[in-house]
Amino acid sequence: MSIEEIKLPDVGGESVEVIEICVKAGDEVGEEDAIIVVETEKASMDIPVDFAGTIESINVKTGDKISEGDVVCTIKKASSDESESEPEKEESTEEEKESTEEEKESTEEEKESTKEEKESTKEELTQKNDSSSDDNETSTVIEDVIVPDLGQDDAVDVIEIAVNEGDEVEEEDGLITLETEKATMDVPAPFKGKITELLVKAGDKVKTGTLIAKMEKTVKGKKKSETVAKQTSDSTAKVENENKENSKNKEDSKSKEESSSKTQSEPVKTSGKVYASPSVRRIAREFGIDLSLVTGSARKGRILREDVRQYIKDKIKNINNAEASTTSGGSLGFNLPELKPVDFSKFGEIETVEMSRIQKISGPSLHRNWVGIPHVTQFDEADITELEEFRKTQNALNAKKDNGVKISPLVFALKAVAKALELHPNFNSSLSPDEQSIIFKKYINIAVAVDTPNGLVVPVIKDVDKKGIEELSNELKEISKKARDGKLKAQDMQGACFTISSLGGIGGTAFTPIINAPEVAILGLSKSEFKPKYNGKDFEPRLMLPLSLSYDHRVIDGADGARFTTTLSKLLSDIRLLLL
């Protein structure tokens, strides 16, 4: 026997975090057994061992940051005779790794077919790379392209495929177009390369992290052995996925109901050790689920994504049933009578028009925020007579300069709110998920509600406190145009601390804006108008801007709400205070 070091291979990043240790010193491991699980920026993955043996020592611990080439553990490598003397153990290990679905009649045939295809793929790749003349020559690798962070957990629609298999694309070229809650967005190519495989089509539902395509990437200076290993891994994984998918499709058509029934009536309980893939473990961590409590429906109790989803559904169903037993109003405990359907056609002619996608998606969110957050709305006014005169003067000067800058009243509101958030930090905060603490933010990003033909969207302007009036004017103009053209990306609508909804260009004297959780406040601006104001001697006309501030009463008291609108009124009445 010999002692071998197991090092972290190239995982596509500078450093990754160790999120799980799968073995301990003294454990016997087989070839391809997982040693640790690491998490990159885009996914979690198992790090396997290349040969059978005994774990001598573990050189990392959970939470460590490690890089390519770092020693993960040392293994006493088993001799070939010893490896051959334990065929039953290796066969059992192989069955555990390849079985991720329920038992099927054709399992053994599929596994044999998969093994042959893997060997064939490895031979082809080895022959191809053996023909290379230099260990450091330019080579190609196949890399996955996934959906980036969408800022939401729900699935979204693929509405357009912009490329075809075989197309050459540049970095940042659009591959597909998605429609999120409030906008459409392109998923760009992460690097220059060739589309080798498209895994989605128009109409499909995808989420953050969904694999949408595979691309061929040219790599310079990679050692031949690394390239071969990566290509072999990608190709064999593809073969396994195709075989598993084919098997799943065959089985789903005849045993979907049987599988569901079996899961509920004859569950395979997981014991001390949980069998689940890294992706399943990641989902469980995101939802705070203890996998030892989840029923595994696959062979040997292995937990699938469907098992985690079913566990969540069952929990929600139990909660709803419990609430229904005490109230007829469903969640949040409101005893509301059920609305009876009305046949409006008996009163006259009607027309039914389907709601826009934004309305369908944002409607439940608005309802949740309105019902779940204790709103209080504080009304006030700001004298913007001098501000308006200054704004018109600056716009006239900009017109002469022909610099394309046109300042709107909303820009001054942005600066005033940014200053008020600095002076009243409780408005720049959020409740913790357990509602037991308050999270104060050290940055100031303000969202602005924009009316578009498809509905209301709320893009975010970052670092408002660090930008000048003209810079904010240009950014507001640009982001509003993107919103109306449906070109906003997911990141354009993330990270807001506070929201402004301005109806001043339309009309109205006041309204009650709905807080956009997890924010704790929102400011509504109505149409300004001249009013007679007493100056101590007589009345004079002053241009007054109505302010409507809604805030979360769990975080903000009424006195603080009044102080905030008073501060805003002073800042807008005398913009010189913004300089202090």
C-alpha cells in the first residue's frame, strides 16, 4: 500500500467553501466515492476519490476556503489484489451512486449500457488528446451555462431562444430571454465559445441555477491530463443524465401514481446517514429543511428533489389545514367570508380579458405585503416653490448647453430621501426572517416605480447618496426607458432599501402606497399645486408637494414617521440643506 494525497481539482473558481465532510479517518472508500462537498458561486459539487483505499487523515473542515491544488485528505491506496478481492463492496457502491430514481425493471440493462458508453467516451477522448503534441497546447472544454440569480425562487418562462446549436457566440451575447416577475431579461453567454447543446426551449419553466446549455470553450495553457479529465467527466455525466432521463420518462408514463402512492403509504425512512446529491442538499439548506426528516423515495432511501418538494407541500398543507380548522379566512388568521362567484352576464354584455403576466405575478405579492405588514401612512406637504424655480433655471441652462440633461422633480426627491435615510437609519432597515431583530443597511439604494404598458415595475438606482443631480437625472432617464421597453434585467430590480412611487405627473392629492417587503417604508408623491400660505403678515401662493409615507409599524413608530416627513419637507423646501 502507498499513501496518496487527494487534492482539490479545477472547479472553475479561485476558492470554494467546504460545506460538508462525507468521510472520516479510517473509512474505507471506493473509486468515485465523495470525500467532501464544496460550494462555488454557482453550484455545490461532490469531490470524489480516484481510487479505492482507506482514509488516513482529513486535512480540511467544514467552512474552510480552499483552492485548486490544496490537499483535501490522504488515503492509503488499496492494492489491485485487494481491490479485486472486494467485488461485492464495489458493486454495492456503484449501485448507490447510479441509482437516483425508483427501482425499475430495466435498471441492470441501463447500468451496463451506461458503463459501456462511459468506457467508449473515455477511449475516444483519450485517443483525441493523445494526438496532441504538447502538454500545454490550446485545447477545448465543454462547460455548463446556467440561469443566473433571478432574485426570486419561483420558476420563470423562457420566451425566446436567441441561438442555435453550433452557433459561435461572443461573451455577453444573449442566449435566451426570460420573463421574470416584473421584466424580461436576457441570459448572456458567460464566455466566448460555441453552442454545443441547447437544453431548453421556448415555453419551458426555469429557475436560478437551471442548466440551459453547454458551450465549447477554448482554453490555453491547460495541461493535457486536466483537459482529458474534465472532458471525460463532462461527457460521462452527459451519458448518465441521458440514460437516467430516458429511464425516468419510460417509468413516469406508467407509474407516476404508483410512485406517489408508495411514497405516502410505504415510505423508505432515512436513518442516520442521508443519501442525497449536492443539488438536493443545497435546496434543503435554502429552505432550512433537515434531510433526516425527509422520506427518500429512490433506491436505498436516496432523497430526490421531488421528495424535498413533496415534504414542503405536505408541511404547507398541514399548516393550511390547521388554520382552516380555526378560521374560514385561510392564512394569516383573518375570518373573512368566502366571495361567491357572480354571473355578471345576466346584467348585461361583458368581456373577459386575461391579466398581464406582471399583474398575475405581482398581485399575490402585493396582497401578501398589504395583509401581512401593519401599514401606517403619514401625510405631509413640502414647499417646493424655490426648488421648482431652481429646477427650471437649470433646465434652461442645460438646454442652451445642449447636453441632453433634463432634471425632473423626482431627482430632488431621490436626493432628499437619501439624506433623510442617513438621518433616520431605522427607515433604511429590514426585519430579520424570524422577526426578532432589525437589519440596518449601510448603503442607500432607492427603487422608483415606473408605469409601463405591461404594468408597474420598480427598478433600483444604486448609491443615490454618492451621485449628483445630473448623474441621477441621466440614470433615471435611462432606467425608465429600459423599463418601458421591457429591457430590465433581474439585477436592475434588486437591492432596494426604500421605494418612491410618484403620481405627480398624473394627478391626485394623496394615496396609500403599499410597502414592498422586505423594505419597511415607501414614499408616495402626488401632484403639486399652489396653495395660499400665511407668512406671518399675509397670505402668499406657494407650490406645495403632497407627501404620503407608508411605513411598517413593527419597525417604525408614529413619532419617527412624523419626524421623517418633517425632515423631507425641510430638505425639499431648502435644497441647500442637502449640502450639510
